[in-house]
Amino acid sequence: MSYLGEDIGKLGFGLMRLPRLEDGSMNLDLICRMVDRFLEAGFTYFDTAWIYGGSEEVIAKALVQRYPRERYQLATKGISWIGCKTPEDAQAQFYQSLERTGAGYFDFYLLHMTGGPRTQVFENLGMWDFVAKKKDEGLIRHVGFSHHGTAAELDEILTAHPEVEFVQLQVNYLDWENPVNQSRACMEVAEKHGVPVVVMEPLRGGLLADPPANVAKVFEDTDPNMSCAAWGLRFVASQPNIITVLSGMNAMEQMEDNIAALSGFGGFTPEQDAVIAAALEEFDKFELVPCTACNYCAKVCPENVGISGAFLAMNANTMFGRYVQEWLNGGAGKNPPSACIECHSCEDACPQGISIVEELKRAVPLIG
């Protein structure tokens, strides 16, 4: 089904978690090959953001400079509540994104991460009027926003801004009835307003691609040839009113699996929905920190605490009885949870509404 007059496949390429080399730089060769394979498979939607360190610059090299502009749709986002004190500061992010990507215009432009006190920042800085003007100038084709908040907040924003053409929501089977993320309720609000959805975090930061053994067994017993990631992606793609489903792929194996999952996919059967329900029953046996490792908290932490690494370690310890590898991978080079000074800046930035300070206290006996 076409939305907004665009022919977009159900798989979108999320560019927040791109592959890097050992020195931390982007793996341009691999990214180019992944871009090539993605387009070859018939998919065209790429999603980046001003805040995704190095992502806009590398997609200029891997995509914009190598393919005709009409060959793809490029989305990026402005995040006015980080580092912006004036309207000019917020507007500068848009112009920097244009310069970094060299795309000439953006097919989709989003005000990034509404919800809680962040929503008012976009209002105060006049960003709704700004993006409308940029659309009139032909620098933006479709205006939207990404939302990390309640369904009631989403309803308020869409009511106040009927000009919005699309919204980006965190949707996955683990958050479908989650009282914090409210995936189902937010989807229903968007549909009520006639606003189509771009899905982010369909695999909850990778957790649903590599779930605990008891969860994986539910899927393997049903279809040993379908990956856990495919189950997660297909659950989301089965929902109505979906433009595309973003997957933050950083390996060619992930790319191939995701392409196979969503190429020509027509939707779940009631029997497959029942399998998802059974997997959720297994997940309910664990008490997990709902961290997706987006690392917005890290960008505002004055003590450079390895917050997401600590939470990855806690969850791994809960589900798998291990934690060292997750802490080393996610928190290496950063300070341990005990370095937290309880300033709570991280909590204002957290899309998941995690009580980070309290959770870090729980992590101290495990990590230090």
C-alpha cells in the first residue's frame, strides 16, 4: 500500500547503529555494500538524524554521491532540545544536515523525540513554523515527528498540528501493551488522526533478535527456519497504517535476514499472532530494564557514566546469567554506575522513561 504518494517497501534502513571499524570510524566499505544490497532488493527508505554521530556524513558517501537522487527517500531529524537555546540554534541543525548529507532536500524531516518536557521546546523555538517554511521552499517533502511519550501526548500534538503528514513510533511486540511506551495505543491514535506511521525499534534495540532461550524456543518450535528477528519484524509489518519498518542493521547477515523477512510479506495469520502471545508469556518471566541503547542519556551525562552498557549487563545477567561481555562492549572507556552524581539529566533525555538513577544503584553491586 502506498502512503503520501510514495512507493516505499516495508523495510527501512535505520542508520543509527552503522558498522564501525576497530578504531571507531565508520566502516565505509561495508556500509556501501549494505546500501547496494538494500536498494538491489527493492527497498528505498533511509533514516538518519543530526544527532547520529557520523551517520549523515557517511550516508553522503555511501548513498547520495553514488545514486541518483530520485532512487531513494532520505529522512533525517532535528533534536532541538539538545544544545539549542535560540531558534537559530535549532534551525542550524537543519542546515548542517543538508550540508553533511549533500542531499539537496529531505524527503522526510522529523522533529525528533517529542514527549514530556521535550515537546514544548519545539514550540518555544518555533520549529513547527520553520519546517513548514522549509517545505514551502522545497527543502522538505514531508513533515513529521518522532514520538517517545504517551498516547495522550501524541493525541494532543496531532490535534495541535494537523499539518503533520507522518509520525515515527516505537512499535514492537514487547512494548505493544507496555504502560510506558504504549505502542498499541499510540498506533491507534495515529490511525484516528489519519497519520501513517514509520516504525522505529521493532526489535527493541536488538533484544528481540537475540532473546532468552525460553523465548527463542517458542519461535524455533513453530518454524525453525524463521529467525527471531523475522518474527519481530513481521509482527510490526502486519499492523495497519505502516509506511515502513526501520531496522538498525550493522552486518550483511542482518541485512539478508531482514530482506528475506519483509520481501513480499503479506501479514501474520491468527496462528502466528498466537505464537507472539506465547513468546510474550515467556518474556514476562524476566524483570528487564527497557533500555534500547540509543545513548541519548550518554550525550548529557556530566560524569560519562556507561549507562546503556550497565543496563545491557543487568539484562544479560537476568536473562543469560552473564554480564561481563555486555559491560565491556557497552560501557568500555566510560565510568561505572557508582560514578553517578544523581543529577537526573539523563532521565529528561531518556525516550523510554527509565528511572535511570535508581536503576544505576541496582547495577552497582554487579559492576561497581
